[in-house]
Amino acid sequence: MTTMRVVQVSRPNGPFEIVERKIPEPGAGSVRIRVDACGICHSDSFIKEGTYPGVQYPRVPGHEVAGVIDAVGPGVTGWQTGQRVGVGWNGGYCGHCDHCRRGEFFACVTGQVTGLTFDGGYAEYMIAPASAVALMPAGLPAAEAAPLMCAGLTTFNALRNAGARPGDVVAVLGLGGLGHLGVQYAAKMGFLTVGIARGKDKEPLARQLGASVYIDSQAEDPAAELLKLGGARVILATATSGEAMSVVQGGLAVNGTLLVVGAAAAMQVSPLFLLAGCRSIKGWYSGTSIDTQDTLAFSVRTGVRPMNETFPLERAAEAYDRMMSGKARFRVVLSIGAMAP
């Protein structure tokens, strides 16, 4: 076989197109991955709608990639054909800029992003820089692994760097694609986990995921309820509502942190509240390939899994619309190649 199917976007706000392309060869420092599954993330809208600066079209989206290395480019060490791997948002790093020299690989000036600055995983094959590749544990099916490359990585990596200790109150705002994973990770890390969402009907899910406490933000003041627990050491804000973040921040304990991973447009902040309790508001970038590898390993050991809806590659447009509708429970995944663990 010399050709492959890809789903591309040829212009901003253009349709998804299924086309045939020649299977590419990996260049120096890169590997070729036979894609088995690729998650569909809200950030894929940057390509579909043309809101990410400097995108060159046509572009193949997709940064929640799970597959198998089937070719290795010149100069690559540590990777070989047949290894099960994944690729996330971070598309590798140069290793030479000042940020890389300080170990801040996520801030590399090259700014490589899988599926944005180079073609991603809505395809049967893709090329990835070796520095972007994470090893997938045995026994983890590709469809389950794919969303962990972004949604899982973002929530896991944020929580493990948040400064909370086992037993601390950690709240997760939102129980969607990010939040349903955040609650699982928080519970498995030993935090007193609080799920916050709109509606009493979300409580069974929150408790099923591992929350010890559920707060219905429609019926209760979430900040007041958190203060009854002594305040939250960390509030992981996964919802994309600045208003919801503004309301809940009053539930932070002294030295507490509102950790933002949901891309809301704006929120209100009380400087006096922050000053009075040494509280902080912080954003968190997803992570690099080694962080992804840690996420996958922890997920396998503790049983954290995404809840997915799967679609074949040829239904990518339908799958994308399902994700954008907000009705998916909870991640949408394209099943592309062999799905065996």
C-alpha cells in the first residue's frame, strides 16, 4: 500500500474532506505512526474555524493520537518499529532554545503543536517528531488511550503539580470531557474529591467517578458549600464558563489555588480575596511527551478511563459535530486502524 486516507481542512471554516495521499516517509528525528485511534478535542476547532494564527492549509487535525510506530527516520534513538505509542498536543521541542535549556519544554520557541503546525491524527498514518512521542502501556486499548493524550494529560498533570496533598479538599468544576477524568484522577490521588456541576442529575455520575461530595451549582452556592468543608486547597476549573469560575473561587481555602484548564473567555477576580488569603489563580498547560507517558501509566495502574463515543474515520465530520454540540458522553474518538490492545 502506498496511499492512505486522511481527513483534511483546506481553508478556514471549510468542510472536512476525505482524500487520498501518499504515505509519507519520516525525516531526520521523526517517526511514522500507523494511527489506530484519534480523539476529537474542542481545540480541533482552531483548524476547522481558522482561529489559530499562522496555520497553513490544507491541514489534518488531531492531537489525541494512539497507534504503532511503523518507520523510524534517520538519527532517531530509543524508538523502534512495532512500539505502541501516542502523541498529544505538544508536538515536540527543539532542545536548544532558552526555555528548553531551562527544562521548560512546553514553552519551546518552535511552538510545534500536533495537528496545527503539522498534520495530525485524522489519518491512517502521520509523521511525528521523536520528542513528541510517548510509550503506551501494554493492555491499554487505543480508543481508551487516545483521549488520555490531551484531556487525561491536562487534568492529571495539573493535579499532580497543584500542591495538594492526599486528604486535602480538591474540587473539580465541570463534569464534561475534562472534568469526568479530573474527578477520577483526584480521587485516585487520595484527595477528598468534590464534583461541582449544574443539576442534581449529575450527582450519580460524580459519585460513580469517585467524588466524595457533590455540589449542585444550580441549587447551592458552591463557594459556601466548599467553605463548609474548610475550603478547597485546589479547584480544578474544567468548565469553559468564566462566570462559573468567578462564582466558585470564593470557596478556596487559605493558600488555595484556582487551577484553570478550561478555556473561558473572561472571568471576574477579587484582588482583595486573593490578598487576604494568599490565594492564587493559575493556568496549566497540558504537558510534554514524558508527562503523557506518566499519565498513561498512572491510568493503567489505577483504572482511570475515559468515557467515549467512537466513530469511523469516514464519519469524522459527524463526530466533530457531536463533540462541538456538547452532548457527547464524554469524549469522541475516531476508530481508524487495528484496535487491539
